[in-house]
Amino acid sequence: MPKRKHKLYGTPYRTIFEPSIALMYLLMYNYTYNKVNRMNVTTISKFRKDSKKYFDQVIDDQDILLITRNDGQTIVAMPLEQYNSKKETDYLLASPANAERLRRSYSAAQSGNVVEHELSE
């Protein structure tokens, strides 16, 4: 079965919409966890010329970098700690039951409904 093509761009829907959803998720993730409203973006040509500078910027700022390619695809560079944190969050929220339990616990903590305990050695 042939893939449906986007009317405007003439490319398969998959190449149009999946990166858009991924970029939207990354923008929301970046804004939520880094408390910034900007996104670092560069082209593959600029990245090739000065990759060390871009990698240092990603590590120093603890921010993600989007590298756009000529074919419209985008690659993400991010610090390993941030990637691991995202993967752990995805894992914890993968189970609907666990996700609901975490949401209830978070809501209870936000409303002050918590119990403090002494940590034993």
C-alpha cells in the first residue's frame, strides 16, 4: 500500500507530522524543565563547521540543540543526564495505573497533604 502524500509538501505524512509532534514535545519539555522560552537551533552545515562549540554549549547550558538537515529532518542533541531523566519519566508514565498513582501523589503533595518521616540510618 503506497503512503499517502501531503498535499502541500508532497512528502509522506509520516515525515511531515512525526517530527512536528516530536518538536512540540521537546519544546514543551524544554520550557517546563529548563524554564526557558527559547530553543537552540542550527543547520547541519553550521554544526559540521563548529561541532565542538555546539557540544560545549549543550553541556554548559544543559539545554537541547536541534540540528536541521537539508531534507527537512531534525536531529536532537541533549546532555545525557537530561536524556536519562526523560527516559525514566517515560518509563514511569508508561503504565496507566502507575501514571495515575503518580498524578494523585503529586496532587496530594501540591495541596500539602503529606506526612513527614525521619530517615533511619
